[in-house]
Amino acid sequence: MAAITSDVEVEVRRPRRGVVVGILLVAWVAVYFVLRGIDTLTLGSQETTTLHRWLTDHRDDLGQGNVVFDAIRMTVDQFVVLLQNLLAQPAYGRPVPVIGWLGVVAVAAYLAWAFGNWKVALLTAAGLGFVGLQGLWRESMDTLALTIAAVLLSLLVAIPLGIWAGLSNRAFRVATLVLDLMQTLPTFVYLAPLTLFFAIGPAAATIATLVYAAPPAVRLTAHAIRSVPAESVEAARSLGSTRSQTLTKVLLPMSRSTVVVGINQTIMAALSMVTVAALINAPGLGDTVLKALETLDVGVAFNGGLAIVVLAIVLDRVTTAAGDRPWRTASRRRRILLAAGAAGVLVAVWFSRTYVWAAEFPTSVNIGSRIAVTTSNLTNWVQDVFGGFTYGVRDAVTKGVLNPLEALLTGSPWWLVATVVVALAAVLGRWRGALPAAVCSLLLVATGVWHDSMVTLASTLLATVVVVAVGLVLGVWAGRNRRVDTWIRPVLDAGQTMPPFVYLVPFLALFGTSRFTAIAAAIVFAVPVTTKIVADGIKAVPVATVEAANSVGSSNWQVISKVQLPVARRAITLAVNQGLIYVLSMVVVGGLVGAQALGYDVYAGFTQSELYGKGLAAGLAIVLLGVLLDRVTQAAARRTQRFPRRGDKL
């Protein structure tokens, strides 16, 4: 009997991760009903902790009187003032800028033509003319000046760093770690710390924008350099080229299109950040939208948001056209046309410096007030006609889903929530997920804004579930149907072009000031990137694999659920990761329209001096939430990189 039983091999299978996650959640809910209301670390909106008060009392210690920071601030300030004098502000004893509106339009259209094509030049002239007709010329030029300053300074740092990371494996590994962290952080996070060093004003706004906008250029430049075929590099070296010659004659020319894409992304990020930087007194369109949101003036906010979108489209199209343009010497005919165009630009600049009508944008035609009034009337009509439905949806989702989830997170003892978070991270990502989850949870407690962090987390999780569901449906549809992909890709690109501020305006009109408004805006903001990643993952599934499934009689649903989704699992996990990060960045911005929690804490820190320390702590809490969510989802993605075969031990 012993011999028989000794030859029997008993295989003990571990439960699936989904089952373990379900058991953890059920146990959490059960314990919540027993311990709710205990150790919740609730803090009132005007209450502060010892840490918050210490940060408020010592906020001037770092930057005030520091020679290095003062020098940087003054240099950046002077650069920004120079560009504002050139484009936006009265300068050198004149009531108008150095270059008036006609000169700015002519120079911008000429550059768009020179680096792109005549269609982009027409779009540029029309776009700038439109923002002028909106009555927002000066605000638009302030925004453009800050964006140009931030982009030029970003590229001055980012391109050399990208080249270094492209040439050095060690630099590439370090850069990847730093850039992953920087791109995880929402826009709000960059503002408060930099005001410690550079005070509130254009300099801090420009430096914050510089830091936020640099990662795309660094990452894509490094990627471009590393993607150049090794054969091309070896051929250049075999002909006696030095390292610098190989870089300038081979690597950079062959990387040009990808580097320009990086510049495009840097410009888009800079424009997005410059508008948010209105919170620290950055001039421009962001300030117009911010003041309108504070007074719930949807019409003025829409008019300012529309101008931001127009500027974003113009900058995006110009840089995209520059990247698509072939790298070759211009023909003789084109050189003649460019020279003639340059002469025309000089004439336009001379007119703009000589005549008032060409210097100050005409105010006789102002469609901005009409847009604002029409938008306000339309908003009132929508609220009167559809308010019952939209407000009903808001209340139903808030009471039926958001409030219970928020109650679970905020009503449970903090140590219970932290334990569950670490346990879930361990199940999904093993120690790579559990370790950062534990560290971030403890640091969140130390910030003193645990309760507000849980409120923000509840909104983030709810919005992410919707984003992933919509992204999966649209992504699978686009990945399987080329025509659908062709239709929705421009819409997704346009969605990623608009800064976060802009998304708040229409949802403010539909749902009023509430947490749901921020969630709805976050969903629309994050769906494009999620859809793109899922679509690319579905399209990357080998055709032979799909054809094999079809050959055995699988239905479309079986092909999707049994073949394409499992094979694209890593892309889907990445889509969840990016969806979380985008949602978090938008949810905290939603603090301006009634979302409260961490976003409101940061905003209150800028507007109420006694709450500065609490706002700084809230910014740190946003960082910790972003790092926690990013690390856990990335750890889960690593676990799905290799699919387990039948009989493998988990």
C-alpha cells in the first residue's frame, strides 16, 4: 500500500489571482462594517497638522536669499519678460509690444510654411487671427511667450540628455527611472515645490513647465538615437568618422523625424502646463479660464478654453508638418519663394511697428463676447432641458457607486486600508508591487491628508474602471477594423492635444460643481491614450495566430476573448497603467470645480497663505498616489509578460 501511494504525485494548484483578490475585497468589506469610523485620520478643510504649520512657517527658508536660486529666477524672468515685450506686453516706452499682431501672424505663418507647407501656414494665420477676434490676443501672446520660453529652455536641457541616454546604456537606465517618475506626476504636483525655491510668478511657472515638458524630448531623442541601424553606424566608423562626426552626420540626421515628434510632445506638454500654472500667477489664457471657473462663468471659460485649443492645434500641426517634411535641400524655386516670403514678413513687421492698426489687434470685431453669451445661453438651455437627466445621472452614480466606495476607503481604519492595499499589490505584482505600496501608504499617513487622499483615490478608481471599459471596447474595435481606426484616430489625437483645463468647462455646464464633474472630465481625458494602446496591442497580435483560430471555426467573440485579448494582455495592462495616471492628473485638477480632496488642498495652499503647508503636503500625497498606482500596475504588467503554460506553477 505504501509503495502504491508513494508513486502517486499529488499536484496542489494555487488559486487564481482573481479569486484571491475577490477574497481580500470581501474580507475588507466585512471588517469595515465592524470597525468603520475608527482611526480614519479625518482632517477638516481648514484644519492643519504640525507638519503643515512647520512647512508654512519655513516656506521662505529655501529660496529666499539663496544666490543660486535668485540668479536662476532673475535669468528666467528676464528671458520671459523679453519674449513678452516682443509679443505681448507694451515695451520700451511704447504702448504696444515690439512686434504687433500683424508682424506676429506674418512671422508665425512664414515659419509654418518654411518648416511645413502652405496648408499649415494658412491654418496658423487663421488660428492666430481667430484668437485675436475672440478678444484674447494679449492673453494668447502671454501664453505663447511662456510656452516658447519653457520649450526653448526644455530643449536646451532635454536634447543633450536624450543624446547622452541614446549613446550610453548606463545613462539610459538612469534616465528611464527618472523619466518614469516625472511622467507619473500630475501637473499640479510641480507647482507647489517650485514656489519654495522661485516664489510665485512667471519664473516659477516657466521652470515648472520646463521640468514637466522635458521628459518627452529626452525619451524620444534617446529612443531615436538607439533605433538607428547598427550597420549605418559601423559603416560610418569604418570610413574613419569620429564619435562627434558619427553623431552629427549619421545618428542625428537619421533620428530627425522621431526627435521632432519629441519636440512636438514637449510643446503640447508645455502648453498644458502653462495654462495650469495660472495657479501661481502665470499670465495668459490659463488665468482667464481659472478666474471664470472660480466664478462658474461657463461662457468666459469656454471662450478662453477655445483659444487654448486653437493654439494647441496650431502648434501641433506646425511641428507635425515639420517632422513629416522630407530631409533634403530645398529646390531653387522654393529658395526663391522663401526669400520673397521673408521680404514680405519684414514689411509686415515694419507695418506692425509703425501703425497702430497693425500693432494693436482691432477691437471693432469681437466675437469673444458673442461666444461667451451664446455659450452661457446654451448652458442655461441645456440645464433647463436636460438638467433633470444629467443631474439625475450625476446623483445616481454619486449615491450608488461613488459614495459607497468613498465610504469604504475613508471610513475604514487607515491601517486596514494600508494592509489591504499592500496585500492586493503583493497578489498582483509580488514584492515589486508590495514594497512601494507599503512605503507610499505609510508616507501618505505622514502627510496628514490621508482622508483627502482616499477621497481622491475613490474618484480615480471609479473613473479608471470606466476608462478601461471604454478603452477596451474602442481599442478592440479599432484594432480589428482598419477603417474604424482611420476614423477615430484623428479624434483621439485631438483629444490628447487639449490641456486638462479645457475638459472641465463642458462638464461644468452639464453637471455643475461636483465630484462627478471631475470624474466625467477625467474619463474623456484618459480614454484616448487607453484606446490607442489597446488598439496597437490588438494590431500587434500575429496574423497567423488569428487565422489559426478562424480555421478551427472560432467565432469573432471567441477570437477576441480567447486569442487577441490574452496575447495583447501586456498592452492592456499598460493601458490600465496609463489610464490610471491620466485619470489621477485630471481628478486633482477637478478640485477647481467641486471635486474637493487633494486638488482643492493644493489650490487652497496657493490662495490662502495659512494653508500653504497643507497644500504642499497634498501635492506630495498626489505624488505618492501616482507612484503607488504606477508601481503596482507596472509590477502586474511584468508578471503578465510571460504567459504560463499548462502545468506551470504559479
